[in-house]
Amino acid sequence: MDIQRTDSEILFRLPANIDTLGLQRMIDYLKYKEATAESKADQEKIDQLAKESKANWWKENKHRFIQ
């Protein structure tokens, strides 16, 4: 593995035989960190948004599960 830092980015070079599932999880985490790096939201607001999102999803989709 090789890691290089430039002024604008960090470069990872990995062997081709690396576990792709584990690599995808790491990439997903890094995308999350990138997307939330400038966020000013606190955990309470994030939890409330998640709760509202789940409630709305269930309201729109429960007919698919309960007849």
C-alpha cells in the first residue's frame, strides 16, 4: 500500500487482490466523512432528521408490508 499527500488530495494505491467488500465499506465511510466535513449539525438534529425520515418512509411504504 502506498499513501501520498498532495496540496489538494490524498492518494491511496492498493494491490489489486484486496478484498473489494472491505474496500467498498472504507470508500463509503470516506465519502461520508467528505460529505459531512463542513456540517454544523449536532447529533440531536441528525437523530431528529433520521427519525422523521424513517417515519415518512414507513408512512409511504407500509402498504407494501401490511395488507
